[in-house]
Amino acid sequence: MIITARNALLLAALSTTWACSSGNAPVDIGDGRTGERLQDYAAHWQGYAEAHDFSDGSDQVTITLDALGNGTLEIGDSSALAQASDPSVGYPLGVDLSHTEFELLVPGFSYPTSRATVESTRIRLSVHPWAIERDWCALQTAYANPEASTPYSCLPKSWAQVGGPGSNQCAFIVGNTVSDEPVDCNKALLCEVICECDAQGCAVRELPNGGEGFYTRFDAALEDAGNSLVGTLLIGHEKAQTPVTVRLRRVPSN
């Protein structure tokens, strides 16, 4: 059976609201700063997610920000993932995407932060979970696909999962028949859902309305004279969001 139900869910409604409280009194962090500017949050922050373990069993959270609010977010304590290099199999290697929501973060990858703002002495920023697939999508070959809903794809043919429920075996469809030509299931899922192609190549899909419902978001306030950053990491798309309390400490620069 061709896998389409999952894709419809992932490309569904895309609007949501921040799920954090506000109204904390400004924290004096010295030099007349009270957490009202992005510069006040520029630091290397390290800590943990309260009562929550990520997929590698760790609760570690690390955020690094510059004075403009640009930076990275990392979860877990796994070694850095090897860069995507094989376009024939899905990325990351060893992750069964048929059992993994695409909107969840993966340990071992530094996710770029975006949309950093400060409101009511709270910093708010976003992380696009599909950023992990940018290099992989760029490796793909774009195939003309006139029978599909999009004119180009990183798969030359339609595909189907074979072997029954829970199987991780997939094959191309020729005519109306599932062939014996295999295709990596993770590659097939990524090509159908995550990558978007045109005549020039492939890239991570840009979702309508900015994909708001799929962003991982962080909303936090300074505490302890600016040495702590405490807030909520909101993980998952709008139909399955998980709010996780995060407690970070400012790491002194050497």
C-alpha cells in the first residue's frame, strides 16, 4: 500500500500559538540590562530538559546565541552526526523514519535557530526540525514526474511499502504493479515529504505559511541575575506538541 496517510498529516494545518507564560519581573543582569534586548541573551547556555529524555536517553540541552539572536540548539549528548553523503539511503543513517515523526529533533545535530525576538523580557526563538535534511536533499537528483502532484521528485517512480505492516522494505511501482526493484524506505519517505525538487535540483520543502505548526520553539526568561535561562521547549507539530521545561546555565567564556 502506498504510504500517503502519514504525508497528509505532516502537511496539514500550520498555525499555533506560543505556550508559555509571561509577566516575569525584569531581571537586572548588570550594566543596566534587564533581558529586554537580544544582546542580553548572547551566550553559550547549557543545561537539561526537566523530566524528559531525548531519543539517545539524555536530557541535555545546549543553546548558543549571538547578539543578533542567531545561533544553534542541540539536544542529547550524542556524538556529532556524520554529514550526509549517500543520496541512495535516508538520513540520518540508522533512524527508521517510518516510526519517527519528522518534526522531532535528532541528537547529534546542531539546529540553526531563527526568528529570535524578545517580548516582555522573554526570548522566543524557533528551530526548523527539517533543517537536518538540507544537505541530504541537496544531494538528490531531480526527476521529471508528470503523473504526480508535483512536476519533479527525487524518486524516478512511485513506490510502495511491501512485506506487510511494520515492514521496512519498499519497492518501486511499475505500471500498476509493485516491482522487485527495491528502494530505501527512508529515502522514499524523505523524497515524498521533505524534499522539494525543480529542474535545477532539490532542497528542503518550504511549507505554506512558514510551517509554523512544525517548528520546535523555545520561550524563556532570565533568572539568577542573568546566569540562568529557564523556559519551555515546545516540541512537535500542533496536533502533538509536547511542552518541556528547560533549565540552562550561562557558560562563562574562556
